[in-house]
Amino acid sequence: MNAPEPALSRLIAARPPLAQLVIACMVAESRRVGASPMIRGLGPASFSILRMVCLDGVMLDNGSAPAPGVDEFDELFELLVEHAAPLDQMSIWLAAAIATAAQRDNHLWQDMGLPSRRELNAILRERFPTLAALNVDDMKWKKFFYRQLCQQAGVPICKSPSCGVCVDHPACFGPEI
């Protein structure tokens, strides 16, 4: 595991605009856990522009593409892009960062290196408002995203007729600790 670059730590401490902060936190967390690539789905040119816009030109290489595997990165990326508003380069970078982090093992805000779930909620409301609005019961974000993907595929996911009576309800809803 690598420690975040001192320049990344200074950038995060400077509290840039939310989208840039989210990208900087994600890159710092990816470096910390030794992820390669740090953000999937970005080619060298796109990552170079991201570095200039979001990371104050910090010299980093995104790393190489992962070996083909079975995960939901592509589907989640597409879901996020479908709900992006505005659909601009920053939203595409954020969709890639969120879809990358969603493949990891902790709560999404933790896998993105964010200080709390508040920042994740805020960026989702700001950049993916129609998707965020669908999470009316405050389901944990990874579970919510995968629920959306299952619903798109017509796959039932709840063990009960409704989440309210499911034995896993406390694991899906409520505060993240």
C-alpha cells in the first residue's frame, strides 16, 4: 500500500470544489490501497486532463487496465452516466470513480476515501440527481446501485415481498458505521 502523495494531501486539505475534492480523495484512496488503475475506464489522455483539472497537475500515472474479470463496473458506469446532469467530462470522471470504488469491499464513501457519507450524498445529488432522488429510503449506496442494476435486469433481489419485512433490512438501510 502506498501513502498518498504529499501534494494530494495538501490539495485535499485546501478543500477545492466538491467534484474536485471527490476525485482527489478517490485518487488518494486508490494510491493508499495500491489500486491499478486508480480510476477504471480512463485512458492516459483522459487521466492526464483529470490530473490537470482536479489534482493541480500532481504527477501520477493511473496504472494499467485490470485483467478482465466478472464485476459490474461497466453496468454501474452506464447507470451513472444515464443519470448525469450535466453530462460533462467531470460527471464522466465521477461516474468512473464511483463505479471503480463500488467494486471494493467497504461502504462506498470509505472506498472513495471520503471523510463521511455526507460528501458522497452531496456529489450524487449534485451530479446524478435523478438517480439520487430514487433512493427515497436512504438505502446504502452500493446496495442501492446494485438494486437498480438488478431491477433493470429483471432480477428479484429481496428475500421478502418488500424490504420493510426483510431480515436484512438493518444491513441495507440506516446509518453507516
